[in-house]
Amino acid sequence: MSHPLIQRLLDELGYAEVSLDNHDAFVARPGLNVLFFPGDPAVAKDATDVAVVLPELVAEFGGKLRPGVVTDTWPSISKKSVRILTRHRNGRPDSRSR
């Protein structure tokens, strides 16, 4: 992570660091798992905005959201995640998302 607001999510708030190695285990956990793909904040200018708003969303949902910050090569993991997150809830396929 190259921006303090994004690094704060990991260091201070304890959000999970998600990579290609642990992605499948992260999205298989029970509950509603949310992945933040910050990319390069110098290129994706809204990444820092999301880094500020995400903790507010997590708090608003009363701990029901389980946030993770993707720290690996995000283009290769994002296609896999979109497919998994749109079809899985609580670690199982969710027919409502089709």
C-alpha cells in the first residue's frame, strides 16, 4: 500500500489483507465479505475516498460486513472475486444473485 489512508485499514483497523494466496479462504468465510481493491492511489484517485468511507460503512452495518483489502495483483484477482462475490453468500452459492 502506498497511501497512509489505505495502510490504516490494515494497521489500525485490522482489516484482512487479501492476496491471491488467501482469497478463496477469505470469500468462503460465513457472512458478508467485502473486498476493497485500492489499486494504485496515484492512478485510482477515488481509492483514498473509499478508504475513508469503508470504515463508516462497516460501522453502519454493525459488524456484519467483513472487510478485506486486496494487496496482490488486483486485476487478476478481481475477475475471480466478482464471480465469487456475486454468487456466494455465507460461503455458499446464493441463487438470489443470478
